[in-house]
Amino acid sequence: MLSVLIWIPIFAAILIAILPVSIPKHRVRFIALICSGIVLLWNLFILLKFDISNPGMQFQEYLPWNETLGLSYQLGVDGLSILMLVLNSLLTWIAIYSSSKETERPRLFYSMILLVSGGVAGAFLAENLLLFFLFYELELIPFYLLISIWGGAKRGYAGIKFLIYTAVSGALILATFLGMVWLSGSTNFAFDAFSTENLSTAKQILLLAGIVLGFGIKIPLVPFHTWLPDAYVEASAPIAILLGGVLAKLGTYGLLRFGLGMFPHAWSIIAPTLAIWGAVSAIYGAVIAIAQNDIKRMVAYSSVGHMGYILLAGAASTSLALVGAVAQMFSHGIILAILFHLVGVVEAKVGTRELDKLNGLMSPIRGLPLISALLVLSGMASAGIPGLTGFVAEFIVFQGSFSAFPIPTILCVIASGLTAVYFVILLNRTCFGRLDNLAYYPKALWSEKMPALILAAFIIFLGVQPTWLVRWSESTTTVMVAAIPSLEKTVISEVALK
């Protein structure tokens, strides 16, 4: 059942890559759209069949692969990964739908997107460390090509920078996985085949440091974030959606799955440092976003700040905070996706992303009133306005984290307030203001509005019905929290309060 989510995109990518050159571009896009739509529907079917009361892995699949290496094809899904799978398939479909029908080299373009989708799904489903690493690295070259071939003026520089940073991330994670198995004396890389409890505290912290640094680059956290603005800004809008909405979630998922999940004792020791790190990333991302004149770069830096909330929630390690972390991962994905899509539409119609050249897009004279209204909605969601999904996720994170780390939580609340500042600046200068000319831009087609309308529906529905956002992860996160030593949690709370 779960293999469908991996192999349909991969086989579809191969099929599209070998299609005859004579097939029109729009036909290639249609085939990719159908394949990604099938995966999305199957993902929703799995979501409906998912038992929210079961904290363990469900729909498991197992096939021996290479017993000498301890490598097996072992898949499963739990409350930590189910929403990430839905997010991956949804944003893949959105990215393909929002891409231009006249995209150059469409066979390579769509095959790379589908290959990324299959690799990301495999990483979220893997129950074997080496299998996870293989799928984790599968998206590296496709994303490099998607940035370097279809990106902006500095796409070559951005692509190489992305490649180097993510390659270092993969090397750190592989070295840590090998160390985990060798030091524990296990010969199997399956999640449940070894335990870190018998390792000394020093060894646990050393291995956990590799996990945190490796996935911290992928998220990315300050100061490993410098590849992000270049990659996000130079990538086309559909690829930016996948970079921010899906790829970054592999980093936060890895921190929770392998950091908190496999090193609960060491995690509780370094949790205060992680909480401060999350707060610093949140404040830094918000402050730098305020200083930007390019609206796409502003949205990119906003992602750095919002990732800090997830690290704070993971460090707090309360049941409520971890539920909030998963909710924030999903909410951030759809909010960032709609922002990048709308920024792409504005750039395509107006010809610029510079704040000092944009004004009055809400006016019917400009021809973009609905696009502007959706931009206002998505900005409000990112700023955590009540009634929208961003508020639900952030409120749960802050509520669950305050008892453990009050000061870092307050700093993150301040960062959330700064989010409202830079989005007010963005919206005021782009959607409102005096018209300095009577330029009438081309109207946005319904095909260009549809992705934003779909994502807006999710933002509103999950804001009004937050149960549909948090119910999937409650059982799994409760078990994860129970594994953390209560004594260490008490020490953490005392240190934080002092």
C-alpha cells in the first residue's frame, strides 16, 4: 500500500523522461499532472484508513534486501509522518499544475519533480536508517537541476551552493547513522533493531550533534541558512514551493524522528541549547525579512524564522508542543506554498518583485484584485492571525513550550509579532498605496488562481477546524514524550525558570 506513494512517481518520472520528443509540451505536463493526482488521491485514501489511536507504525511493508549490510526495504507510517506525506503529494500536484505549459525541456522538468516526490515520500516512510538515507539523498541531484536549469539569473551559483550544503548534510547524517549502529553493536539498520540506551552520555551527545547539524543544514537553521535565500529566490515559483514546503520538512522530521526519538536522554540534556537556537533563528529570520526589498527574498527569510518555532517545540518535548510542531510543519508548508505561488504570479504579470516598484495591486485598475486579496490572506496566516491555520499551529507550539522554556518562547512570540510587521510592509506597498501610474497589468487566468484558491481553502478550513490538523499526531507524540527521562525534564524546567 505504501509503496505506491514511492514507486508511482519514480516510474512516472522514468516514463516521462523516455517519451518521444515529438509529444507536445502540454501533453507532457498533463501526464505528470495525472500521475501526481493519482498519488495524492491514494495518499488521502491512506489518511482515511489511518488509525489515530495507534501510536505505532501502520500499513507496514517488509522485504529483505541486503542482510550483509543490514539493509531492508521496510516501510511504515505513524502520526509523525502521515501529514508530511499528504503535504508532499499535495504540493507536488500544486507545483506541476502551477508550472507553465510552455516550460522548456518539459520531459526533464516534470521527471525531476516526480523523482523528488518519490524520494521524499520514501524518506518519510522508511523504517531503516540506510533506506532513509538513500531516499534522503535521491532528491539532491533533481533539485540541483531544477534550480540550475530553470532558475533565475544567478541559478548556477544558487544550484552549486545548494548542492554543497545538502551534500554536507547527507555526509553528516550517514556518518552518524553508521556510528549509531557500530557503537550500539548492532548489525541491522532497522529502526527497532538497536538502542542507544547502553551508550555513554558522551557518545550519545556526540551522535546527536551529528543528527542536529545534519538536519539543521537541511531545515535550515541559523547560521547554516545561507544557501536558502539564494536557492529559494533563484528557483522558479513551482520549485520554490517544493523547496520550502517539502524539502525543509525533511530536516524537521529528521530532528524529531532520529534526534528526539532515538536519543531521548541526550536530547533532554541539550534541549535548553536547542530552545535558544530556535529562538535565535526565529528572531533573526524575522528581522532580516523586514530589511528586504525583494518580496520573494522576504518570504524566503520568513521561512528561516518559522522553522525556529519547530525547533523550540521539539526542545520543549511536551505532548502539546510536539503536536504543535507537527501542525506547524504542515501549516508552514501550505502557507509558504501559497506565498511563493502568488509572488510568482505577481512577478509574471508586473515584471518585478521590488517593493519600491509595486503599488496598488488591489485596485481593479491594476487587474490583480483577487491575487492581492489572496496575498493578504496568506500574509495574515503567516503572521498567525486567529481563524487561520498559522495561528492554530503557533499557539499550540507556544502554549506547549512555555512551561519548559519561558524565555525562548517569549522571544518566539516576539518573532511572530515581527512577522506581522514585515507582512504589513509587504502588503501595504504591493496591494495598497497611491497609484503612481495607470498601468493595467494582464489579468490572472483562473488556471493561475486555482492553486492559490485550493491552498487558501486548506488555510481557512484547518484554522476553523483545527482538530483535523492535530488529531493525527497526538498518539505518536505522547509515546515519544513518555520515552524522555522525567528526571532530565525536571532539571530542564528548573534551569529554564532560573
